[in-house]
Amino acid sequence: MTDLPTLPASDGVAPAASAIPPGATTHELTTYGVGPWDGELPTEEHYDPDLLERGDTRNVIDRYRYWTMEAIVADLDEHRHPFSVAIENWQHDMNIGSIVRTANAFAADTVHIIGRRRWNKRGAMVTDRYQHVLHHDTVATFAEWARSESLPIIAIDNVPGSVIIETFAFPERCVLLFGQEGPGLSAEAIEAADAVVEISQFGSTRSINASAAAAVAMHNWITQHVSFVK
């Protein structure tokens, strides 16, 4: 099987109307946005002159409207959480982009892609441009990196011997490791993990969608380590 091509990246700025075929939709045009800046233009360095002039329809929160991509990344770096996410990439799982998007939403430190370097970015909705993404050729090289950083690897899979997530205390600094839709994590990945955690289920299905499982696991980390008391 040959590698699927990586989808072209986008900066999230809406293209000119004349460049859009009739009836076509884009990620940028389907997200909530704002028009050109109204009033005297701000001069702070974090603002993008082009966005101020044309409007900002990127998939970013209101705080970052009209900011340059570099300024957004720099600001995110000031408050990223100390957990990372890793994904085995052997079958071009369409869920990877969605997992990257969720990692960005929860301000994960870094996303690690293990295996194939190429992955389908459509589900990321351009959030990969604001998220640190590293590649590792094999599970072994990823595990070696994690050990060098003193980061426990917490595998998420419903395999024999796993601990239910509702009773598991996530380390503050750790890497959450996810497998492919269907087969789940490889035996090598399970062996490399410091702990294996499963999400409790109560219906007839054996497993839930990989991107949904990733969201549940990340949010569990958030509830254990982020204070919401003002």
C-alpha cells in the first residue's frame, strides 16, 4: 500500500471569492469569523496587517482574532499543560487530525506521531499549525525519547490488565499514548507503557471511536490537574 498524500496545509485565511468554485466549501469559510478591523488599526506587533485589512475567519478563539500565527503559538507556549499526546500511525487513521485538534483545545504540550510521517490533516482544522508536532519512526525511538525526558507513558486501550480511567491518577507530566481505530495499540506500544488505562463502557460495543477516546482521556487529565476555582 502506498502512502496517501498529505493534504495541503492552509493558514486559515479565507481565499478570495473568485478563487472558490461555485458550491465549494472550505474549513476556513465554515468557521465563525470577523470582518476587517473597525476603526483605527492597532499597532501592536502581535497583530497581522493582512488580517486586520481583510478580516479573520480562522478557527481560533476570539482572544486571538487578527493575531499572527507566530504570536498565537508564542502565547500558547506560555500556558501549555505538561502532558503530551502520542499516536501510532500505521494505517493512515482518519482520527489523527481530530486528536491533534483536541490536543490543541486542551493545550497539550506536544503531539507525537509514531510510524508514518504523513497523516491526514483534514480533521485537524489547521490546528496543527499552532501545536508542536514531533515525529518518531518507531515505538522504540518514541519510548527512548520519553525515558530521556522522564515522562511516563500512559497507554489508553481496553486490553487485559488495564486500569479503569475513573480510578487512575494521571501523573502531571506524562504522555498519553493512543492507537489506531480498530486494532488499537500495538503489542510493542503496550509493552513500552508505564501504565495501561481503559475507558469504562456500559453498552454493547467493544470500543469507542479513537478520537472520542482521546478526548475523554485528555479531559480526565484536565479534571485532575487544572483548578477551576477563581
